[in-house]
Amino acid sequence: MRERALDDVDAHHGLAVVTDPVNSTRHSGHLDNCPWPRRDDFFGVRFFRAHEFMSRPGHSERPPGRVGVRRSLKKPRIKNITAPLYQHVLADSVAPRIKTLAADWQVWEFAEGTTDIEYDGEYGSERVWIVSGRATIEPEDGSPSFNVGPGDVVYFLSGFQCTWRVHEAPLVQRYGFFGFDGKEIKDAEVTCDVCGCDCAEESYLYDDEMDICPRCFKLDAESAQQYEDATHQRWGKPVE
């Protein structure tokens, strides 16, 4: 059986000197050019070529299942951020133009206590200017509550729901409707779904979708009483 021994390795040139104990000959060159088949280990000890020493295996040479995770390969965490459906502007920051517009808006009063409101009309937003009184508005979507007072303006986008808790009554506000294009809807129409007449000034809202004028509501009360659970409204707002 022929034996071989690794005498020396030139770390700089990657050369190896191998001695053949049988023929007492010496061969110099790269290990890949040795006359004998290369073995993976020598007496149970694995050896490498010179350029393999102190080198880190490349990505493709790493064992399966042990690929390191680099920061650039991590998927970014995307938070589910939802924009609030309201905007509160303090009195000191309200533009003069808004005050001029609000002078022509409808007036609505809150009594002391709590009132649940859903801003779900066929408009882009409802803008409210607080004339007097103070209240806390609690959004139904879990957003932080906030306080409103005289001079404040609040923009309520369509779909917003909240509870008004009035601390100082009466709370008087002016409100106007605006379309999705940001333009004011000056003539907010409310027509009776029974007779078709204009009942914006006073109406009854039945089942959150039917507007009934006072005349039709009175006729129904004297007969079928179908709309007895309707909500009394003025200018599209519930009457307390």
C-alpha cells in the first residue's frame, strides 16, 4: 500500500510538497496536480487547499437550511394605517374664509347629555363650526376622543360615527355640507319619499333611509302607524 505525507504548504502560492515514501521522490505543485488521487482527510484530519484557509464559504456553498438572513432580505413590516375620518381645527387656527362660509350655514343646538350621530349622508363631508357650548366627541372607531369649544371647526367625512357628550349647554353649532370635490352644497334637498314634496326644514327619518314629510307622517299616524318609530328632524338633523 502506498502512503503519502503532506510535508509543507505554501500559504502564499497555494503550493504543496508531497513525498512518496516508496519511490523517495518529491513532487511540487498544486494539490490538484498530485499524481495520486486526492483524499479528503489525512489520518482523520481534513485538509484544504491554501486559498481555502481563513476564507468564508460563499452563499452557494453554505449547507442547505443554514443560509444567513441579511437585513436587506427581510420583508418590511407594513402597518395598517387608516386615516381618521375627521379633522379638528382649533379656534385660533380657523381661517377667516371658513368663518365667512359658516355665517350662512344652518343652526343646530345640542341639549346637555349624550347624542349618537352617524355622518352617512350623500355628501363628501359635513363641516361644523361651534358657536357656543362645550362637548367631548368620542369616535366609534376607537380613535382618541377630543374636546370642542367656541370657535372650533370640525370636518366630519362621510361614514364617520361618534358620540357627542355635551358639558356646557346649549351647544350651538352651524353646519354645512360639501361634496367629494370639496365644493359646498348650498341647497341640501330633503324630499318626502311618499309624496315627493320638499321637507328639508322638517321631516321624519324612518328606518335610516326614508324621509317622510310632516303631512304624510300625520296621515300615517291616523291610519296604519307604519312610521311611528321615525326620528323627527329639522334640516336633516335629529330634534332633541
